[in-house]
Amino acid sequence: MGVGGLLRSADALVLDQRYDEMTATMADLSAAARGRTLFVAGDDATGRSELLETWAAGIAAGRRAPKVVGGRMDATGYVPWQRDADAAQRSLAAVKSALKGAGSFPLWLLSLPPGVDKLVGQLLSRGEDLVGLVARLIGARGPRQAATDVLRDVLRELCREGPAVCVIDSVDERTGALWDELAGLLSRQIAAEMALLLVLGLDGPRDLGAPRAGEATSITVARELTCELVDVASWHWLAPLTAADIERWTGPVTSDVASWLLELTDGCSGEVSRHWAEWQRLRLLERDREGRWRFASYDPSMDINGTLNGCLPRLVGAADAPSIEVLLGRCALESRRFIAQAAAIASDRDPDELVALFDAALIRDDAHPDGLLTREASTAVRGPDATHGLTVYRFARELDWMVLRRAGTSPGEKRHYARKLAQAIEELYGEHAATRADTLARLYALAHDEQRAGHYERLAGSTRTVA
């Protein structure tokens, strides 16, 4: 099976060799009655969940496709992907109906723990003969088969019909019998006798390394299964996408296009794909003479810059619109979500007056659908003497934020204001400034202060590692 080709044809952003082992393992399954477990680790910024689901859909749609099931764990147990939920329920209902009244009715169909029944139903739905498959299970084990043996036997029977793939995301959301059965016992049996690729998604570090106090059970189990002596599983860590990753997918782009994609998406592949499609739809991108994608010149017909130019005079008056646009551009430097007090300090304005202006003139609501801002929950920061609240706003439209961020002041003025904004955030957060390390690193980099930018980049990396 050419899984690499399936990955490339899927409507997702799979840009590098991170899935090489998945593709190689899938290719091996058709040639040998053995399988493997693959741990795919990465936090939300990697787009792990979307990548796994799209990868599985691509595998299932290919020629000579294996049987593929997938879902995720949550606090209630296993939940099939939405597209499979109805099929799983129908399969269990069909089996129960066909066997109803039989003396050998499999009691485990009635007593499976929450979540396990959904996974079993989903697996059964991929069988060519539901009743025949269950009948073979009953003949081998009897009607009182323990629930903990059901998954193994259903998987074994399913793999008799050909290679199969089972993807379960967020396995670290719930521990207990189901996790132990899947990751602990099943992984060994899969490697020995099943043509199955079991893919388990979870949050985890780049390298498993040595055991650490208080680590999640999922990490402990993964370390045991991937060690050299056991070697029934592999560990893959998904890093957020880089500018080079993006350019391999989009083709040549200018530096500002790549940096915007990274800033808007945090390197999440699914979000990069979504933004790119939206920019193409809105005609925000064009080719330059060298064939690189760049942002097109602003055109009111795009309903972006024209929207700002049209609504600001209505919202704040024609006389004040230019100065408010500059102010909003400064706010946009922090991020789409910004602290009003920081913008006020950096602009030498009274914070209360700035909040009053934004609340009175710029908030988007039912009565003012063209408003530029929404107000979010305030952020409390504890100081040495008291706790003070910070007023948080968000640009209602992402494209308004992008235009304001890029337009207005000169590069020199932006560098100057970025430094003042970073210093204002440090002043407001005090000893808790490290909680804004990502933002401060970016602002100091924009201000060309490499020393301060490097300091906060290291803090941001340390915070992510601890988390």
C-alpha cells in the first residue's frame, strides 16, 4: 500500500517525514501477520488530532484500503469519530438483534463498560460478516467472555480479513482498564500475531527519556513498550510546523507570508491549511516576479481595508479616525487579543479613558455589527500589594487585525512602539511577566532587541517543557 501517496492526496497539511514510520509499518502489514503500536505525541499547537483523523481518512479512501477505525478518549471513555458513531451503534444493534433468543447469546455484548462498547461496535462495523464474526468469537470463548478479552478477540478476527488500522487520540485523557488493555497488553499481542497498526495520540515530550516523578501513566506505559528489550511500539513527537515546512507545501513565499501563517496558527498544520485556503479565496495572495507568494496590494474590493476605511469614520468620527487607526495598529502589535492598559501606557494615554473609548465606540454587538472589537474576560494579575484587573479586547475579525498590524506606522515607529509595549506588559505583570513570554519575545524581536527577545524565548521554551 502506498500510504505516502495517500498522505499527499489527503486534504491536510502533512509536510515532512514525521509519518514515515506509519507509512512503512502500513506497507509491512500486508506482507506479514504482525503489527505495531505507534505513539504520536504533540500538544494542541501541532494539530495532532486533525492530522490523525485526516491521515486515517486518507488511508481508508485509498486503493486496497485496510479497515480503519478511529476515535478519541475523553472523561467518559472512548468516543468514535463523528462519521463512525452511527455505524458503531447500528453494528451492535444488528448483532444483538440477530442473536436475540439464541442460547449462546454473548453476554459481554450487554455488559461492556462505557466507551468499550462503542469501540467494539465500530470494529464490528468493519467486518464483512457481523454475525459470523461474533459467532466465531462465541465458539472460541463462549458466551461469557470477559469484557477485557473482547477487544483483543474482535481485533484478531477483524485482521483475519486483512490489515487494519485503529487510531485512538487523546489516550492520556483517561486511564484505567481500557488504557492498560490497549497500550499494555494489546501492543504485545499485536506485534506477535495481528496485522494491525494501533496509533495512539497523546500529549508528550520530544523524547521519553528517564522516568520522572509524577509523570502521566501514558508516558510510563509508552516508555516500557518502546524500550529496546520490549520493542513493540515506537514514539513519534510532532513539533509545530516551521516556515520551511510551510514553504515545502505552499511553494516559495515571502517572509511576511510565512511569518503571518506561523503567528496566526502557532504552527498548527490544520490551521495553516485553513488560513491558506481562506487567503486564496479572498485574493489576498499573488505571485511576484520571482514566483513567490506575497500579499497582494490592498484593494477595497477585498472588503478588508475598505471595511476599515469605511467603518472607522462612522464609529469614531472622521476627525478622529486617523489617530484611532494608528492606536489600533499599535494594539494589534501585541496580538489579536490585547491588553488595553498596556496599549495605554505605551501610547501615553490614560487607561480608563482608553477603555471608555473602546467600550463606547468600537465594540461589536447586535446594535453595532461593524464594530472592530469584542471584550473578553478580564485578566487578574497579583502584585506585591494587591491584585489588579487588566481589560482584555480581541479584534472581532482576523483580517481587520492583519491589516491594522501591517498598515499605518513606519518600520522605525513600529520598532519603537513594540519596545514600549513590551515594557508596559512587563510593568503590568511584574514578577509574573514570564506568563507572557511568547508575546514579549516576539515584541522584543520586533524591536530588534535580541538580548531581551532571547531571554523570553528561553523562558517560553522552559514553560512549554514543564507544561
